[in-house]
Amino acid sequence: MFLKKISFFLIISFCAVCFAAHAAEPDWNQFRGPNHDNMAFSTGLLKTWPEGGPKLIQKIEGLGDGYANFSFDAKRIYTLGDLGDSCCVMALDRKTRKILWSTPIGKSGQVGRYYGPRATPATDGKTVFAFSQFGDFASVDAETGKLNWTKNVSAEFGGKYMGSWGYATSPVLEGDLIVLQIGGEKGTLAAFSRDGKIVWRSAELKDDASYATAVPAEIDGVRQFLVFTPGGISGIDAKNGKRLWFGDRPSSRAICSDPIYKDGVVYVSSGYKYGCNGFRVTHEAGVFHAEEIYADAKMESHHGGVVLVGDHVYLLTNNQSLACQEIATGEVVWETREVRKGSLTYADGHLIIREERAGGAIILVEANPKEFVEKGRFSWSDFSEKQNWTYPLIVDGMMFIRDQDVTLVYDLRAGR
């Protein structure tokens, strides 16, 4: 009887472990994931990569030109691409990754020197919200691809983007609202209802829209959006669009990487010699204040984003380096030129880095705040000649590397 009880216990325990190991991940339903931090949920991944890289399991073609990434619900994957004369939102089956439908939301084409959409769709599993390079903001039925509505934010709401590179900021889901940087004199940040009507707009923040995406944060119990624009960094009340605080940090050039928040410190970084800044945000007697606590012109994240792991941020700089900084103080703990400029994400204790140059390497690096430790790298042969600005993405243990019309899918799961 005793042995039977032990056997039964072991079987139940084994089943529980197996279930946990194969439990579905939270849906990666918008740009940089549901937590807006670019930290993948997949675990049990390879800790080192073999020569030549992980196993390539699929090559997806037909996604069109552009730099959009992917969002996921339980059944489907969504992205954007220029196909013919139209910018299209597309759905793929999550298991087979075959294209299910494609829906035009506006015109295709070039803004600045680059073709195709830059923003990533957001989805709640019923509806997909997508934003084109020309400011066409659309709602599409997730199952059928039927277009619910589309609105051009420049023509209808006076929206305006910084520079000459088009709209690149992604829509953010916030309860029943969809929040989006549209820029313009009536307010940079706009919250839309599900039927496409504006609920509020940040009237006190009127900068042109940057290329970064608004990041939700809760500071001293107040839900707000961190909005990084040409004038600086702002905290916008999620309830009504009022500006709660402002950190003066002017920048006349491209602002692409999203802000980071931890324990009262907001971290921002952009290219063209502007570098990084840290702001201490405090709340006293119902009033917020922001004070700059550090600045470092060399720590400039251009397109590739910043990832926070524990107490440290990791970024790829315009100095052609990978750097690790302490977010509380801005201290550069280490920096290496073994990795060139690009984009990065986090998965299972590691950074996965994609160099931006055509044919650049994909590199696995420990998320180690003490030292640089590389665990593998590879590149592929049939790359486009365009720069790689779409972040590496890890979902379901698979790594998605988009290169314009083509996406390569690699199996990162250990023991496969």
C-alpha cells in the first residue's frame, strides 16, 4: 500500500510538471508583449547555440515589405506588410503559421527612404488594431479579416509625426481603450474607443509623434503612460490624458526606443549623440515631479530598444557596442564591441540580439550584470539587402526573425 501511494504521488507530480512545462504562454498580443518589456515568456530554451545556430524549422514568405513585428492570440498571429498597392494587416495560423487572410487598411509605399509599415498590430483575440506608415489606423475582425473601420489620423485628427520617416509607433491596449501617439496641436497621445472615436487627447502635450510607443506604468498608485517625444519624457494620466509630470529632454532627431520604468526611475535613450537620461519621478501632496538624476551621451539606443533585467538595462549603442547599465544610477557596468548595433530581446536568462546590418549575426548573450558572456551566434545566407530593424521575437519556444517579406522560424527549445 505504501509503495502504491508513493507511485501514485510520483505519477501525479510528474503529470503536474509536464503540464506546467507545456502550459500555454500569455498571449504576446502587442508590441514588446503584454507587459511592454520585450521579455519572452518561453522557458526551457537552449543555453548555448550549436555552430550554424538553432534548428530552422520554417520559412514564411508573402508578408510583404516593412518592419512590423508579430502579435499573437490563442489561435492566430498578426502582422503588417505592403502588398502591391496596399498596406495590409495579415493573420497566420498560430500552429502552422500559414497565412489565413490579408486585409488592406491603406495605401502602401515609401516614407523617407524606406518602404512599408513600421508599427506592430495589437489584438484582444476578437479585434486587431493596426497602424500604417501613413497614419491609417484600422480595426479588423480577428477571425474573418473583415475591416470594421479605418481612419487616417493626419487627415481626420490633425496628427503629425517627427522627422520624415512616417508613423512607427504601435497601438497599445488599455482596458476598453486603444492608446496611440498621433501627434499634433490637439494632443500627442490619443485614446480611442473600440468604434474608433477619440475618448481623450493629451492637450498639454502637443509634440509631434515620435517613433517610440507609449508605455503603461503605475507610479505611486496612479496608472499613466510614459510618452517619449521630441520635447522630453511625460507622464500622461491613463484616465483622462492630463499631463502629470514632465522631464525636459529635447531631441530633434529620431526617438525610437521605448522608455523604461523601475522603482521611481524613468530611463530614456535615443541616437544622434543624445544618449540616455534617468529621471526620478516623485509624488507629494497629489503633485508629481520629475528630476534628472543622470545623463550619458554615449549610451544612445537608436532603433534597437532597451531591455530591463533586474536592476540593469541592456542596450545596443550607436558606438557599435552592447552595454549594461545600472538603472538607478546610470553607471555603465560593462560595454563590449563584440556585438554591433542592432536590436535585442530577453528570453530565459539570455539576451537575443540581432545586428541591424544586412546579413548581420543573431547572437545569444547571458543577461549577466557582471560581465559579457556570449553563448552562440549565426547568420543566414538568403537575407535581403535592407537593414534589419524588426526585433527578434520568441514565442512558444520559437524565434521569429523577420526580414521584409520573409520570416525565418527557429526552434530554441532544449532537448529537441
